[in-house]
Amino acid sequence: MNKEHAMTQIQTIVVMTVIMVVLFLLGVILVVWNPIPERIPQATISIEGEGDSIVMQHIDGDSFSSDRLIIKVNGDVQPNTNMNFQGGTWPWSPGERMQFYYPAPDAPRLVEVLYVTDKGDSVLIDKARLDPPPVVSATPLPVEMVLPVTPTPLPTNIPVNLKDANPFQPPISDFTAEPRVGDPPLTVTFHDLSYGQVSEYLWSFGDGSTSTLQNPVHTYFVPGAYTVSLLVTNAYGSNRRTAGDFIVIGSPPVAKYLAEPSSGQAPLTVQFTDLSTGSPKSWEWSFGDGTQSSEKNPVHIFQYAGVYNVTLRVTNAYGTDKYSQEAGINVTAPTKMDVYLAGSINGALIPDGYVRLRVTDPASSMKIAGKIFTFEPGDMIQLIYGPGSMDGTISTDKNRFTAFNFNDITLVKNGETLARGPVNSFSLGGFDSYASTLNLTIPRGDPYSTLYINSEPYKYVESPKFTFSGIGPDSAGRFFYQKSAQAMNFQGGIAELTMG
């Protein structure tokens, strides 16, 4: 009995040990394959321009601490110490409004609010494009035009404003004008912003002309940069403000641009936005890869990995200017895995994915829903795999597409949807700029016969669920997908593998 009891205890210990080892391994697998992703805060933000300032209202959502929030204007980071809260402080919470100074030129201001993750990545929370006020052309007026000024009676009992000068001291001169930049003849309206009581005004417009009106209008006829001054006077003294190069007539442009995104995997599509001032009339882009464009806001595709120095040269009737960003456009090589899968029974493409590519050969056409469409080099086409698709074939031969045949495909060419229906034939003599959101899923327990990933065989007693994302040609340019009632076979490259 004692011997049998001892054997029972040993068996119990062995079983418990095996269970603990299995639980430990399951915990390791869960940590490795199922990491908990970091939660990215969300918020609704109102972004508006008020003169030379930008005002941002936190409508609702999560709060943001100072060390996790980045605010950019035209790509330039704005120090969080310059943010002026109006009734609050960090962290920036719903209902709080903050303001910071950023001069309003005669070009758009692109405002971006980004969140810094635990890994140091910047995630876009919100952005807005603040356009400058429209420049109103006017028929040349006389050098000076008198504007009627209706005196406003002062209230008898009001609190003293912080900008009010002491009524028994000289006034403080200040002014603004609009527009401040343009071609001759340019008619400018000046606005007095002086503090305190003013009895006399003396404007000097920088071209030899003067005015004693409070809010004069003056026309400039000769190109140049003009210094404007305003002398204000009362019974206790006077004060003058002088602004150098305040009005610019017919000046050369100042080049600047914004590139979005500025980094990523090849092929990388980048939107360039012109932010130049001085009303340029022509644009010359050099993308650093041997290609150029004369569009104002071009879209360019960088095909290969590298760092590209993009240069913009702008020109108007008064000169030219050139600008390039120091960092350049950083394009990295695509990270892909090669996959070979044979004999899957239940594997299939997930609907609503697409492939997008640029045609490089004139011998390219497609017959969809009974109609033939031809393509020219440079055409961007998109093929969307619809929910009505089932059996079908995708096939490439190096840099040629020889099949993309299914019964529910939508064709989009250069942004325009042309047709939807079954594909009868498809052939591209050549293509580049390939991008894909096609996903291929293999259900758990699918009895596939062969699976290789990067030439390594995968064997399981019970197959897990696989999802292959961003499928396309592999490292050797091969891409083959065939789905029928009997089996599904796939050979190609994938951007991401998910298991479980």
C-alpha cells in the first residue's frame, strides 16, 4: 500500500509539473503573439485663424499633456510654452481654449496636432488648413482718398481696458493695413490702432506721400518695399511707430513648400503643397530622382529607396527664389515576406481590398462587364475586389500582369470609376508604383498541404488562422493566386503576417 501510495504521489507531481509548464508556455505565446496595443487618444478640435494668431478649441475627447502633444504650422514645431490658455492650463482638456502667435502671410497655414506615443511615434489627431483672406483687386484710386469718420461718443462709466493709455499722457501709436503685398498699382487701406486720446495724425507712406486722416487709403504705383510710420499727438505729447518694409509692391516671391508624407516605404506617394509668398506665376519642381513638374501642387511617386532632395523654384515678374527642405524625402525599401501556399481548401481573399499601380506600357487593356478599356503609360488604375467575387485568378510575369479575373471587380482610372462587373480579360504590358490592400485569410484548421514563409516550412498539428496582408509580387516578381471550389493556391509577397 505504501508503495502504491508513493507511486500515486509521484504521478500527481509529474502531472502538476506538466500543467505548470504548459501554462507558462501559453503565457509566453500570448505575450509574444498578442501584445496589447497602446491606446491612442482621440479628440475633436476646432482650429481657426484670428489675424496673426491661431486659436484652438478642445471640443471633446481625451485630455493631452504637454509632453505628449506636438503642434506644427507649415511643418514647423511650435513650442508648447508659447501656448496661451484662456481659462485653463495643461493638460489640455475638453472645453479649454488656447491661442498662439503665428503671422498670417499671403499663403495658407497648415496646422497639425499630433500625439507622441510610448514608442516616440507621432500620430495625427487633427489638422486644418487656414487660408489667407482673399486679395481684393481695386481700380487705381487717387493717391489719397478721404474716408468719412463718424465720431463715437465715449461712455461715461466703463472699466479701464488694459490697452487704454492714461488720458493725461501722450498716446501710443499703432496701426495695421490691408493688403500689404501685391502688384502695382496696389491700393492699401490703413487702420489706426493707437491707444489713448489722439488729436492729430500724421502718416508717412514711404514714397514721399503723407496723410493727416485717421484711416487713410493710399495707392502705390512703383515696385519696392516701403517703410510706413504713424505719428500721433495730443495735448500731452506725441508718439511714433515706424514699420520697415511694411508694404511690399511687386517683390520677388519667397519659395516654400510642404510635403506629406515625408517618409515611408517605396513606392511612396507624396503630396506637395506650395506655400510660397509673393504671388508666384510659375513653379519648377525637381524631385531628386531625375523627374520634374511644373504644377503648383504636384503629387509624385518615389519608386525606390533613398533620400531625395526636392527643390522648388518659383518665379514672378520681379524675380525667382529656390527652396528645398534640409531633411529631404526619406524612402525606405519595402519589407516583404515571400509566401508559397498550396492545397488550401477554405482560404480566400477578403472583399473590398484593392491593388493600385501605374501603367508603363501602351500594350495594356481590360475587358470588364463586356466593355474594353485601354490604358496609356502614366495612367493610375485601381482594381477593387468586390464582395460578389468568388473563384478567380491573379497572375503576374515579372513586370507584367497577365490575369486579374473575377466576377465582381470595380475599375478606377486616374481617380474616375469607369466600370464594375465580371472581368473577361486583363493584360498590362508593364507597370510600376504597385500598392495593395488585398488581404488573404486562411481559417483555423484549414487542411492546406504546403506552406513556406521565406523558404521556411510551416507545419502544425492543428493549423492556426493566418491573415496575409498587402499581397503582391514576391522578391522575384512572382504573383499567383487561384481560387476554385476544389482548392486555393498562392505564391507572392506579403507586407504583414498575422496568426491566431
